[in-house]
Amino acid sequence: MEGAHTQASGMGGMRTAGDLVARMQMTRRMRLKEAKAYVAGKLGCTVRDLFDPTAMEEIRIAKGLGTLPFTSSVRPGDAGMIEAKFNISKTLDIPINCVERFKARVGLG
Amino acid sequence: MGDGALVEMTPAEIRADLEAGTEAAAKRSKSPVLTDAELDHLSEIFCSNSRFTGVDIGDEVVLSFDGCGSQDLGTRVNDLQYYEQYLCADSLELYHHDYSYKPAKAVMPFEQVVMRQAQFVTTAPLGYGAMPDLGLYTVPDGPVPNWSQLLPLGRIDESRAAQEEAVELAVADIVFVTDEMVEAGIEFIDLDTAGAAGDADFLAALRAIERIRARHPDLGIQIGMAGEFVLGMHGELEYDGVRLAGLWPLDQARLAAKAGVTIFGPAINTNTGKSIAWNVARTLTIAKPCCEASTVPVHLNGGMGVGGVPMHVCPAGDATCRASRAAVEILRLDGL
């Protein structure tokens, strides 16, 4: 069932920019159109790029936003997992709770 | 069919079911019926012989998942990674297998450890979810008299007092769990299946959200409803001056937004004796006013037995994708 929804209507999560758009809905109550426009503006790309996995892979690697680890982020120099959340917080200009706590616990806050 | 059975229908039968579904919904919820153009579009979706269908390129929506994973393979952290990497979820949700705040509270230190581990190895927004589940506060499972036993005896006042007491206990547990999970790094909290025990259950969710919003201004708060209509188990409870019993999604969303949610999830139940076309038309008719008027993103519940998806543990893909596409295209959803 989850797979059917993903293929039928889903943005694509980290394959694309679904997780980034989701963050704007969750933290800023933005409805879909506004959230997509906000993310595209912050990434410096078009709204169409947000659901294009090829375009988004390049953007995500360039900005350190994390990619799926079975594709390109297996390269040790690329940001992944929680590292990527630090860059997402900065790029989207939103606080991310676990990032703030990480900073505080290691003395970066 | 709504129970998952595969049936063959003619285009005329499908059209008749779509019209019957929207009329049934309009009669009950007092929402307008779907327009002819919308019914034409639904007919096109349901009359296709293709195994799979989807929205137009560019019309994709955010998919949030309550309770990620089956907890049958690997660890719960593996479940979250699987949803992030293979199912392409746009947000992830850790959950305790009892999926209620009351039992989750008792194991919170263990849940916090798993949450912290999961935060290190995932990137998508990761939150924690459970149900208010007011029934767990009644005897024999909890301290409060059981209103399901009192109501048939006509002991209305005692039943109402018990529900009001349970609301306070549930609110305290939900806020406690949220505080602890914020400490562990969550990015959102999900109050799922809210209103399952009726108007008192929904009130507990709203009051908890209000307190959580005051304590954690930047936290994402998602609510998913239990059904299309708030049952009046108490009957006189109000939030912000609005009587909760009998509320449909439009007013549910207004109150949830007022309390402080960032995402609202209406739930429209599937009728197992009717076709998926009938159920989808009914779902869209009930949900449409809410989607049009909401001030916060709307993620329609599209799991087993809601949102036109068959009530089956493994809903057929052909039915699920049609329900998914229809909801996104007719309702202009923010997510599912």
C-alpha cells in the first residue's frame, strides 16, 4: 500500500525534495504550493526540479543535503544522515530540533 | 470493493456508484456533491483497464507515514531507514507497538534511546507518534470508571465525569511523552487516530496540542483523525466554544489549527460493502470543504480502511493508486 501511494502521488522523499517540502509544511504550516516555491527559492532551482531525481541528486550533493546511501552518498566526502540535517537547517533557514541538541551536546551551540 | 474483493464493473455501473457515493456523503455531511466535471474525471480514472495510475508529473504531494514499519524485520531503526530509502517517505515516524501514549509513557527512556539512534542515521524529518486512546484510562486497564459500562445502565452523569477525568490523564501523558521525545530530538509529534473514543478523546488531543504548542513553538504537530465524524460519547464537551460531538472534517480542521497543529489529517472511513468508486466519491465529497478552507496543510488519511482504500491488511495496488490519484487531483491535497 505504501509503495502504491509513493508511485501514484508521492514527491519521492530523499530521491527528490519531498523531505524538504515536508519540513516546510511541518515547521511553517505552509500549504503545498507555497512550500514547494519556498524550497525551490532556497535551492535556487525551479519547482519542476523538486520532483526530478536526476536534478535533485546534483543539487543535494552540491549543497550537502544528503542522498540515498545506496546511490551516490556512499562517497565518504558527501554529507549524509544527521550531517545532512545541519545543511538542511541552514539552507532552508529553519531550526531542526535534533541538530540544535547535537550542537548543544558537543559544545557548538 | 471496500473489503478488497476484486470485482468487474461496467462503465455505467462505475458512474452510477460514483454518483451514489457523492450523494450519500452530501446527504450525511451536508457538503456539496461533486461537480459533473469531477465525476467525469473520476470515471476516467476508474474505467481505465490499466493496472496502475498516478497523478500528472508536477502534481506530486508530500507523503507522511504514521507508524513506519512492521517491526517484524530487523530493528525499529531499520524500519525507519527502509521507509526513507526504499519507500521514499517524505517523513518518518517511530512508534511503540502499543501505539498509545499511555503505554509509551511507561517505556519512555527506552524510546528516547531508539529515537536518538535513529536521528543519527536518517535525514528525512523524524517524529514520534501514538494515539490518545482514551479507553485505556478506564477499568480494568486504568483508574477511571468505564463509560462503556455506565452508559448502557443510564448512568449518564457518572459516564461524563469519567470521560472528563480521563481527558486530564491523557493530556498529561501526551505532553509528558512529547517533552521527553523533544529531549531525544524529535522534529514532530503525531497524535494519531484522534477521536477514536469520541468527543472526549478529541478534546484530549486538542488540549494536549495547545500545551505542546506553548512549550515547543517550533515543533511540528500532526493530528490524524479516527473517523469522519466525532462521536458524542459525552455529548456536551466543547473546545473554544464549539461543541465537539458531531463535527465533520471542516470544523475538526478549524479547531485543530486553532490548537496549534501544523498538519491536519482527516479520516473518511471505507464502507466494505460498497465499491472503491463509491467510497472514493464519498471520501472526496466529505473532505473537500476541509481541504478548500484549511489554513494548515491537509494530509488525507489513505491507509487500510480510510480514504477510499480497501479495508484489508494488503490493499490491492490498483485500488490504492486510484484512491491516491483521485484524492490528490480532486482535493488539491497538500499530502497523504
